[in-house]
Amino acid sequence: MRWLTLSITILWTQPALAQGIFSDQWSQICTLGTRAEAGCDAIRAREILAADQPPWRAIGRVNFASRDQKSHCTGVLVSDNLVLTAAHCLYNTPRQRWIPPSSIRFAAGYQRGEAAAVSGVKAYRVHLEQGVEGRFDDRSNLDWAVLELSAPIGQQVGYLPLADDSATGTFVAGYPGIRPHVLSKTKTCQPRHHSSGVLLATCPVMMGDSGAPLLVETETSLQVVGILSRVAATPKGITALFLPVDLFDLGS
């Protein structure tokens, strides 16, 4: 797999519309209707979590900054220094460039302006077919990234083990664009398998949640089943696409 260590300063705006800046392009998410499982009312109704407490503090915001804008996605620690998130969060489509690691910060256990721990990113890994000649490949099964943190903050805040995609009773915890400063979780969003290897579910998620973990709570721990890649507004609610963790290359 490929580690990217670019040194140019850029920002994200497209194509999957998933970072935590609200825009009119997301109005369709908020106007799906009055069904309990649809629209922004369901996102606002998500349970707010104590982000500074274990095990939730292993989840955090992946923050990006430039002179033009600030934005975020969600990520989750799965080792002392590795964070899973979505690859599209790291790409700027108008400029056709990747955000350099030096412009990214991971704030673990972020809540209302404070974090349990913060680290810079020294590199990130993407699929071998992702980022060829500096381009973003929007094939759904390539939309993953593994951030290598500069500091092993997982030793301080903890990290979450991986689960297989047969887990039931799954839910999402992240930082949606309409409530970007609190960690919140959905009710159960049980995914179904798609032929391309990804998982699909009806789930109240939106921009800002991209990279958020699909989780299962077992008798012993909270475990990561997959990562949110993208969403689509449908008459039945918000359809979410997740990448199962077995698609990620965590290295040795």
C-alpha cells in the first residue's frame, strides 16, 4: 500500500461532500421528511456521548486547516498511533491534490472545543490504486485511509479492536456537520452486504461523520466493524455506505 507524505498546502471541498462544513448541497439530507429515521431531525436526536471518557475517547475529529477554510471528518484509533478514516476526506478535488499530513490533526475525545489528546499526522496510507498521478479514485472500495500519528496517543486514551462484518447491533458514532462539536451516536444501523464488498445501511449520518466508525458493543469491548464512506438521500431515509475493516491495510 502507499504512504503519502506530501508537503503542499491544500483544502477539501468535493467530491463526496463529507467534511464538516454545511452547504446547500446537503439540504436534501435535512428535507427528507418527517420519518423518524430520516433527515436532520434524526441526526439532531442522536445520543450525545461523553467523548472524554473511555471507550469513546478513542474516537475523534480529523481536522484540516488552511488560510481559506477549516473542516473536519471523523476517525477512530485502532492502535497506539493508527487512525482509520475515509480517503476522500484527504483530497481537494478542485485543485486535484491531496492534503499534506502536516495540515492534519487528530483530536481524540474531542468535545466542545477540548480534546483528551491531540496529535499531528506524519503520513497516511491509502490503497495502491488510490492517488495514482495525484488523482482521487472514487471507486467505493478504495475510499479508505490509515493515518499514522506523530505521537502514540492511543497509549493515553486507548484504542478500539476490530470486529468482523458479521456483527449485529451496529451503530455509528461521529461528529455530524450540524453538531460538529459533540460526539454523538445513532441508534442501531444494521448493514447489509453489497456485491462490491462494501456495507449499506439506512442510518442518520451526514458530512462530518465521514470516517466515523460503524461499531458493535460486545461483552468485553466496543469494536470497529467498518468506516463511513459516503451517504445518499433517499425517500426511505439516508443510505450510508461503509467500508468493512478488512479492506484496510494496517501494515505489519
